[in-house]
Amino acid sequence: MSGKCASSALPKELKATDPGLQANYERFKEEVTKKALQVLQEIIPRKMKEFDDVMPISAEPMSLMNVQDFPADDEMYRIPNIILLSEKDACVKNENGKRLRTESVETQPGVVMKLPEYIYDAKALSNSVIMKRIERMKTESAELLELVASVKLWIQLNIPRIEDGNNFGVAIQEDVIHELSRVEEAAFNLRDSASKYFLQRAKLITKIIKYPNVEDYRNTLKELDEKQWFQMKVTDMDTRNNYAIIYDMLYKNWHKVVRPRTTDGSMMVY
């Protein structure tokens, strides 16, 4: 009996108890729709054009991904030399000042080790050309992530109530959301790729400083930079393609996305 009373006390529809908060929710949905339409009708077509200018789809084979345009500068690969400041003090002494052999340090009490002092005659510089491309990539990936998130939220807020049957349009909405999530993840992972590059480069430079006579370490550093240059081109191409895929998918399925159920007039966005 008590369960029946509790059921009868439930509201027929969910609304905020404060009418002002409910009105704020409705305004929020309107702003989401307005933003999503601006992204789809203005911003994404413009971004497609921008990236197609950089990576034109009509380009000749091998012309876009060629790394011969990589502006390598010998100054980028100047590795600092190690300079020993006080070689005469680079020895091991006991507390009485008597010079000892290094291997006796850990076996005699009161042993004091004075390490040699080193400096480097220059900084190991980052590759300035790639740094500029990475900064641009970070900006573009952040913008892509934000634009995709706004469209994704709009579609999610326009998914109709769950009903039996007539769910074909809803399935299309879910497919579009899945594709938008894929693009979101790809944009987010671009930041991770930059940090991995910096870490790899730092480790290589450390090896070069430690083993300056090993030429292959220097060659590997140049190869790493060329690889990152190539990756930047791939990133531009992928970003162009992701904008095109999003726009094309929504262009082809527009009516099903905005009206997943034709009998439900409340799902119209206009």
C-alpha cells in the first residue's frame, strides 16, 4: 500500500523545482543548438578549406609527405662540449688530506670524495622549426576537440526518449556520436605524441654528450627530427580528413540526426 502511495506521489515529468533553474536548462539547450549549428555551417567548412590549402587533396603523389622540405640547420645539432674546470682537484682524499685510490673509498672510514667540476660550453637547443609546428598542432588539436565536443553534446541532448520500435534515426545519432568520440580521442592523443618526442630527443642528446665520438647517435637525432616533421604532415592530413568526415556524415544524415523520429515534433531543431 505504501509503495502505491509513493508511486502516486511521483511527478508526471521531471522538472527543476525552481522555475528559474528550469528556464536556465531550456536556455542552455538553445545555446548548445546555436553553437552546434555555427560549428557545422561556418567553422568546420572553413577549417576544411584551411587544411586543404596546407595539404591539398589534389596534390601529386609523394609531394605532400616528402621530408626534403625539412629545413635542417647544423646549428640545431650543435651539441655542447664538456669542459673540466678543476682537474687537479678531481681526486679522492681521506679526512687527513691524503690522496687515495678510488677503489679504496668505500672500504676506509672518514674518506672524503671531491668530485671534478664540469660545465658545458653551450645549450643543447630544441629544434625551433619543429617547435613552431608542435605549437600550431597543439592549438589546432585543442580547437578540434572543442568543436567536436559542442556538436557531440548537441546530438546527445537531442536523442529522443527510449521507445519500442522506430529507432532507426536514433541508431544513426549513436553512430555519429561514436565517430565524434573517435575524433575527440585522436585530438587528445596529439598532445601525448609531442611529449614523447621531446623525451626521446632529450635522451638522445644526453647520449651524444656522453658519447660524442659515436656518430650514429647524431644521425639518429636527425632521423628523429625528420620523423617528427613527417608526423606533423600526417597530423595535418588527419585533421583535414577528420573535419571532412564529420561534415560529410552529418550532411548525408542530417534529417535523421535532427529528427530521429518523424512523429516526434519536439525533436526539431528549428
